[in-house]
Amino acid sequence: MVPSGDLTDYLCRLVDREGVSEVLVGVPRTLGGEVGFQARKVLATLDTLKKEFPGVRFVEWDERLTTRLAVAGSRGRGTGGKRKGAVRVDHLAAARMLQEYLEARGNL
């Protein structure tokens, strides 16, 4: 995970080094699909990134339920301590979101 204060530098390195041209961004909408407090923060950061990286396509993706599904899928797998487990769940949720995106594009 990249701290939000390091995000611009991190993306700059990825764009330069890896030729990244598309970034999938999870937007944490409410269960009703509304844009809540956290989603507004993500979207504000996303607006800034779009200006800083005009050559990169940023794809907004509804990440509702990805964490809940990741937690359910990881039960009984021994994720370790509380913080280690939280990081693992974040990674599993991100992987699920990417899988949903690729499936929607017909890439899987």
C-alpha cells in the first residue's frame, strides 16, 4: 500500500518505469450507491491525479462489498495478526476489484 502523501511520486515512477497508461481506482460508494464522505475524498484525489497525469486513463470502479467478500473468502485461512490480516484483506479486495474489472472488459 502506498501512503496518500506518496501517491503522486509513486505513480510518476510507475508511469516512467513501467509505462503505465491505465489505473483502476476503487471508489468506496455506500451500499445504496451514493457518494459518501470517503468516496468524495477519493474522487477529489482522483481529480488531482487526472490533471497531473493527462496521459493516464483513470478508471473509476465501484468497490462496494469487495472488502466484505475478501473477508468472507479469507476466513479460516490463517491471515495472521490483526494488522497483517487487515493488509491481506486489502490486497484480496483489490485483487477482487481487478478481477471484476477484467471480467467486465472480457479479459478473463
